[in-house]
Amino acid sequence: MKLLIVGCSHHNTPIEVRERLAFSPQQVVEALDRWRRAQPAVEAVLLSTCNRTELYLACNNGELPSLEAVVSFVARFHGVDVFEVIDYFYQHVEAGAVRHLLTVTSALDSMVIGESQILSQVKTAYETANERETTGPLTHALFQSAVKVARRVASETTIQQRRVSIPSVAVAEFAARIFESFADKHTVVIGAGEMAEETLRYLKAEGARRITVVNRSRERAAGLAEAFQGEVADWEKLDEMLARADLVVSTTGATETVVDLARFRKLEPNRGDGPLFILDLAVPRDFDPAVGDRPDVYLYSIDDLRAACEKNRKLRDEQIPAAMRIIDEETEQLAGDVYHQETGPIIRQLREGWARHKQEELQRLLNKLPDLDERSRREIERSFDRLLGQLLHPPLESIRDESKKGRGRSLLDALSRLFQLKE
């Protein structure tokens, strides 16, 4: 098996570079079409997310392109000077490439370990490559195994159950304590930055539908609201929105308190029945801590959430060795299966060729000894068989051992040349 991964990720590539090298869904289609025309013998899957851009390449016959050639392909597509970005790219080959994809798909290589979104992104990348006809036997085996492994990690460990980002903990562990469902709750988001966007992503995943974004810049608020099918309210209507809210997420960059106790008490008479859950994710805080002492108000600051994040992080990290054992086990299994398919024809030809020579020499010997009894003939045949087995054992064991480690190709090539075997 010839397998190569070339890519860049959040581990070593700044976001401004990743943005220049990222592919939109339509660009993925265009890039795969270009790849098929340029490299029809090389299977390809293109994975592009906000944190990584990676090309997964495989072929049974022929040669894989070099790292430089793959980076040039990506750079040319985006109109980027290859020498500006090539140092950010890495490569993984053979079994190392298998292990890398399994690690990525299991969310162990994510910026936030355990976040399950990457699995759907990998599946989408694979499905798109199928549609553009750039996949083949090797990528089918590789990506189907990756999905299976991700599910094993999710079911056999608790890694994906341990939220470690502040927005995810805020929604899954704090807000969920107050509300059984978010579908009928009015969510008011104060601010329109990255923290607001990430928190909304989790709220939408939990079923939030009624969303209003309030921000001093209406333009930024409109962009965020549109992304999450919400509405926009002017900054001057903040008190009115707070009175109508069930859940508030506040993430402004204000240097002073936005809602002090006096202001909150003025809007309280306009509030209906039911709890008000406030996630104050701003530093410094947007809400006066005294607001949390009001009846039916649950106010949590970023410091309240950090302790839960750290606890979850420790519990999650304890599960990483178990997850990596699953990945190592599946990597060895997949590499063994694929290399067995590749080595099978070579081993069969080697056995058949030597067996033919053995049979010819055996028959020649027996023809010269016509007076041998049947017992002696069988003993000579067994001796020839044992000798053949002893001669074949070392090279076949070496092929099996090296193939399990993903390094069997060089031995296969050597045997094919040495004994003039067909590919």
C-alpha cells in the first residue's frame, strides 16, 4: 500500500495562513476535479476545516507525488506563493498516515480534544471524493475504518462526554440544569464576537430556536444573527430584550459593567414568570454579581465555568491512553488487512513457482529410482516439502512482519525483481 497525507493544521500553522489555504465546499469539488485530471491513478480525499487542510492520497500501482508537488497543487489553487507556505506542511506515510487519520477522526487531534464535529467533516470529505470519483479501494478501506474507530472511541471511552471549552460547559452542564429544552426559550446574546458565536453553536446544537443578538454595532450583530437564523435588536432595546429573555449570553468587550443591580431592578417588573439564566462570559464581567442574588436569577461568570472545564479536562485526559490503544489496535489491523491483500498475490506466485520446481526435481529423482517402494517414495516427498517450507519460511515471515508495520513494500519489490514475479 502506498499512502500519503500532506497537510497543515492548528498545531503549527497560524490562522491567517490556514484561512488562505482553506477550501470552501465548492472549492473542494473543483480541486478534486483538477486532481483527477492531473493524477488519475492516485486516489484523493480533501479534508478542509477551520483548523486543518489535508490531502489523503493513495495508490496501488505507480508512484505517489512528493510533498512539494502536493503543496504546489494547493498553493496554485489558491494563488499563493508555494515558498511562503511550504514550511507549514507536514506529511505522514503508510501506517503513520493510517494512524493520523484515525486520530483526527476520533477527535484526538482537534484543537479541543473530544469535540465530535470532526467526524461529520471527515465523512463529508469522503462522500464528496466519492461523488467526484477520486476514491478507490485503499481510500474506501481507510475512511470506512476511520469512521468505525471514531465510533469505538466514542462508545468505549468518555472523551467526547467531557466538555472542556467554556461555551460548551456553559451550555451542556450549566444551562441544561435549568432548562430541559431550549427549543421554546428566548435566548438573548449580548455581543457578537468569537465567544458569542461559539456559545450559539452549542445552543443551536441543543435545539435553541428563538435567538436575538444585541450589539453596539448592528452590522456585526446582523451577521451573527443571520448565521444562526436569529434576529437583531438595537442596543437601546437591551432592557426590553432582557425582560423577555429566558437565557442571556453576554460576551461584550466593555471595560465597565453593562448591567448593574439598579438597572436590573428597573426592568424586573416587566419580566414574566420563570427563571432567568445568565452566562456572563465577559472579562471584565458585564453583569453586577449582585444580580445573581435576585429571585429566579441564575448568574454564572467565566470563573464559575473554568473550574468545571478543568475538572472535565483531567477526566478526559485520563481516557486518552485508552483511546490511543484503540487507534493503535485498529491501525495494525487495517494495515495488516490492506497489506495482506497486496502481499497475497506475490506470496502465492512465490509458493507456486518454488512448488513447481520442487515437483520437477522430485519427479526427476523418482524416475531414476524406479525400484523404490511406496513408503520410501512418500518419505522423499515429505523431505522435499520440509525443505521447501524451510526455505520459504524466512522471507514470508519477514514480509508478514514488515507489512504489519506498513513497511512491506520494499521487500515485495525486492522479491518481485529477484524471482521475476508479476505485479
